[in-house]
Amino acid sequence: MDRMGSKVRSDKHIVLLYYKFVDKIDVDKNTMDTKQFLNDATCPVEIINAKHMYEIIKQTE
């Protein structure tokens, strides 16, 4: 989050960045490999929950 903060404008952005950099799914501006997505993608709810937990931890520091 600290490194990509300026590029993350919504939860959708954070999910797509997570898919691209963590799950290593081939994501570009308009497409995503469906087979790879179905096999390798992390549940978006888990990604958003982790983001909220991160924000809570940052606020309590």
C-alpha cells in the first residue's frame, strides 16, 4: 500500500494490483486470462478485508 498508494483510487484498483503483483495473473488494461484467474486468483473479499485490517493497524500505531 505504501509503495502503490498514489495509484490506488478504489477497492477495484487494489484488487487488480493484487492479482497482478501477488497472484501473478496476466492483467492488462482491458483483459485478464480467465483460466489463470479461475485457478490462481485470491478471493476479492479477502483482499479488501486485508486492506481494512492494514488501515486499522496504521491508525492505531
